[in-house]
Amino acid sequence: MIPIPEILLHLRRRFVEGDAFEGSSVPGLLKAAAWAGRRVMGSPSLYRLAGSMGRTLQAPFRRGDWLPSLPSP
């Protein structure tokens, strides 16, 4: 019986955090974005704030009720 899920989790952790032989293979900007996303998704008040900021920041790109650079729903 080979514990495949445990092996995959170990390899993923080694890839992200690095080990004694090789450093992390994930760029720092991606780590920072994942950390920020985890914080925002974990806090209802931050989530609401990010939603309202998103609506405000997309206003210059909106044409009516549509963002033309996105695919249709």
C-alpha cells in the first residue's frame, strides 16, 4: 500500500517551501497574492470591502452593464 495522497502533499509542500537541496520554486509575488487572497476570503468584512473596491475600480472599463474585454456569461 503506497500512501499516494501523503506523498503528493509532501511533494507539493517541498515545491512551495523548498528544502535543504533547493529553494522554493514559487515566485514571491504569487506567494504574496495567495496570502492576501487567503486573508480576504477568511474575513467577511475584508471580503465585502474588496467587492466594493472591485466594483469601483472596474467602472472606467464598463460599457453599460458590461465589461467588453470579458467573455459573455
